[in-house]
Amino acid sequence: MKKRMTAIMMLALTALLIVAGCGKTAHEPAAVDESVDKCAICNMAVKDDAFAVQLTTKEGKTFKFDDIGCMNEWMGKNTDAIISAQYVRDYNDKAWIAYKDAYYVYDADFKSPMAYGVYSFKDKAGAEAFAGEQGKGQLMTAEQLASHSWAQNKEQMHMGGNANEEGHATTEHDMDMGTNDGADMNMNAANADNSGAH
């Protein structure tokens, strides 16, 4: 009788695990389509490169980002979202890796699309080799990124430019030029008025 009860309990437990497993959807990384994919935070085009990252919510909605810092910002703004999958890419071969399994190297001088300076790697050896080649870089795990400052390198942002309303890159220099051109035109108009007054 005791053996029979144990067998029934084992069958019930197995059935329960099967049912629980069926309700869980494994979200695979979605391909990047450069012609349509835009970062869910900065609205810049998401390139099919080593910096592309993405997350999928429990409901199956996928959000793509051009920089890991943008994904972090999205999570900060959507704290009630239940995230079922997060993927980053290996800097060396662009293979998708689960966010929690990757290793990261950070330095403020590393260039990334939105100047967050965080690069991802599929293994610790790859991350350490990269930092060694660069002669700098802080090795981090996903757990450590949770307390990372996520500061953008403002100098890189100014050098790389920002997007205007049409999504075209504009630099601070371009914007200053436009202001000066306008001022020059006003001065020329004023001089013409003054010369006509004499």
C-alpha cells in the first residue's frame, strides 16, 4: 500500500511538472532588421552589430535597443514589466547570449552607440582578453551591472552627434554653425539698413 501511494505521488508530481513546463514559453532572440528596428529608448536605428541588445516581456513583446545602456534605462522606466528573456551579443562574433550569462567590460572611453562604454562577451576569457588588449576596462557580471552607474560619456555624445527630429545625426558644431549663420545674416541685414540710412 505504501509503495502504491509513493508511485501515485510520483506520477502526480511528474504531471504537475509537465503542466508547469508547458505554461512556460522560451523566448529566443529575434533577428535584427536594420531597415525597421529602432531603439525603444533613443529611437535610433538598431544596427545588426555587437551592440544590439533586446528583451522580451512575459506577454511575448520584444523590445530592441542600440546600446545596453538604453536597455537598462527601459528597465528603470518599466519596473512593473515582467521580463522573460534578455539577450546581448558577444563583442567578438555577434552571437546572442543570455544577459545573465554574459561577462561585461566597461570603461568610460570605450565607444558604444549611446556612449555607455559597456561591451558584452560570451565568456570570462574573452572579456579578460579584450581588457588586456585595451590595457583598461573593468570586468563585470550581470549581477554587478545592477549597481553600475550607467553614466554616458558626454564627450563622446557631443563628438558622435545627436539625432534631430528626422533622425539624422547633427553635431554640436553643426548647431553652432547654424546659429552663427543666422547671426551673420541679421548683422548683414542691419548693415544694409544702416548704409541705406546715410
